[in-house]
Amino acid sequence: MAPITARGNKIMTTHTPKLSLGPILYYWDRETLFDFYEKVAETDIDIVYLGETVCSKRRIMRDKDWLEIAIKLKNSGKEVVLSTLTLIEANSELGKLKSICKNEEYTIEANDMAAVNLLSGKQTFVTGPAINIYNARTLNMLSKQGLRRWVFPVELSRETLTDILEQRPDNVETEVFVYGRLPLAFSARCFTARYHNLQKDDCQLRCIEDPDGLLMSTREEDPFLVINGIQTQSAKSCNLIADLDDMKKMGVDILRISPQSKDTIDIINIYHDCLHGKKPIHEASSELEALSPTSTCNGYWHGGAGMESVNQHLNEKSVE
């Protein structure tokens, strides 16, 4: 029997969360994408998010391509969710959003409030990490509009999530971003185009040359941020592997891994093995550190600066 814990005034059983694979945040070529999801289909991942969430100019994949991948993943036993664009700037993007939201075969991840508005009262939906759900009141309001799952904003802390979960509606699942470069901000400007001295409207899709974004460093040559088109990310990869037991007790339902160009399948396997007691946490932590493009961090989760790495075993903070 699963252990029993308390959340506020609610009694709940400690359970093993599911694993999800978030949408690819970078611009990869079509062949790479199909090959990647062929491998994903063979993993123990439970939920896969598909679609372009960063830039509408990244059109190498058509709707029929994403749906072809969705069918293969669904046939392999995965739950498929279609993700929407995070920043809507043009009528053409709004039209595309409306088309996605009309799909009733798959659940939609709304990454913009326009999507929430289109889906509200019509079908259940998921909100991505860019939707600012900072308290239980917002969560309860959205649940009445059809919210079935929310992704906890990456900049908030464990304590904030604990407070929200005390008043969370019973029919809403909680998903936490546990691995990958953190999506921090979006802008109307394209930083990648500017880096290449190009206009945004004539960017030549140069972001396809950087499968994990462009790394920015400080004058001391320390990794600082990553630019990915109009998106700004953390240079370090968030890694909450050491907090798995804590999240189980809190009642977190789903753990999200964000894809990177290399070793994503290995990362999925490491998290799966830890969740099911097949690999010790300290060993997994070392392996994940080695697989990250730069290094790892967990500061936001522990209420500090995002780039911090909190050593739980020594109960101290260190900035790498």
C-alpha cells in the first residue's frame, strides 16, 4: 500500500509521478525530428508534448507532420498533447492558434492566454509554464474553465507550490519542470537574428544552426544565458533529481523533461530508473551533470537565484 501523507486539510497517498517530455524549444531539421520521436516512442515516457512554441517562422514541420508523429506516439502508448505558440504577435499566428485549438482528438497545451480563451468552456486543456499561475485562486478559476493540468512556473519555489497544492482542485494535475534549460522570457525581438546582424523579418532561419541555442557568457567567461530566437533561456540546465521523493510526498503528478539535442533518451531513462528505485539519486545526479550542455542548477525551486545549485545533503548553497 502506498504511504499516506497530508496536504493541507486533504489526505492523499504518496504516488509515483508520471514522466513527460516537453515540446522541443529549438529549431531542428525535419529528419532529425522524426528520428528523435522514433526513439522517444521506445522509451518509458508517459506524456509527449508536440508542436512549435517559440517562433511561428519555424515551419519545417507542417500540421500533417506533427499529427503523423502524434499517431505513432499514441500507438506506442503515450499520451500526446499539442502545444501552442507562447507569444502571439500577428493575425496569421492567431489563425494558426485557432486551427490547433479546434483539434478535439488531442489535449491542447495553452502557452498564451489567447489559447486559454479559445479553449475555455469548450474542451479540457493544459497550461504551460509561461501561464502565470502564481496562486490557488487563479488555479481554481481556470479549473472552472476546463483546466485539467498545469505546469508550475519555473521561477517559483517549492514553498509556493506547497501553498498552492493545499488548495488545489482535486481534478487538476500538477506538472513540474524537472530537467532542461529553463524558458525564462520571450521578446518581440529575435536575438538570434540580431546576433547575425540580420533583420527579424529576414532572419534566414539561422537558429537552425544552433540545436541547443546560442550560449552567452559573462566577461569572466562564465555561462550566463542562452538565446533561442525570441526566447531567453538559462545557460545551466535545471535538474531536480534530488527532489523526487519530496515531490512525491507533495503530490506532484507529472515531471517534465525538456529535450536537448543530445542524450535526451538517456536523461529520460535516468529519471525513470530513479522514480522506480532502480538507480540511487546520487549516482543519477552525477550522470545528469555530465549530460548537461554546461552544468546544472536548482536555485528557483529552493527559493534562491535560478542559477544557484543547492546541495541538499550539506544544506548549503553554492554558485558554480
